[in-house]
Amino acid sequence: MADDKLTANEIASVLNDRAPDAKCSYCGHKTLFIVQDRPDNVMPYGMNVWNELAKAMPVYVVLCTNCGHLHTFSKVFLDSLHDHRKQK
């Protein structure tokens, strides 16, 4: 499933299974919105994000509908959780 993309409903389902009482880590609001269901967004990681050699991690982005705080979730991790759930 490396190149497949989870839908917004699949992302929500995986997250709800792992954290059914999830809320915004900034304001505590309980309504979160999946910004996009395609992992086109990447989050740089490494010592120097401006370095040409910096790595990038594909992420799914979730937005708090109260304060706008963005939550990022690893695409690789959520995809593997989804695959594991389908195998059961």
C-alpha cells in the first residue's frame, strides 16, 4: 500500500480506533477536520531543514475547527495501521 492514499473516512476511522476521545492538544476542542485526504504534504526533518539533503516525511494533516491548530500524522504509520485492521 506504499503509494495508495487513504480516504478522509479511512484516516478518521484509524484515528478514532486509536484515540476515541481525541481532542486538540492546544485548546481541547473535540471537533477535528481532515485537511486533505492525500499525503501530498511533507514535513521536513533533520538537523537543518534548509539543507538540500534534508529528508521529508509524508504526513496527513488534521485541523482543529476551533483554534486552527494543525496536527500531523505519519502517512507510513497510519497506512500500516489501516493495513493491519484490514487483515483481521
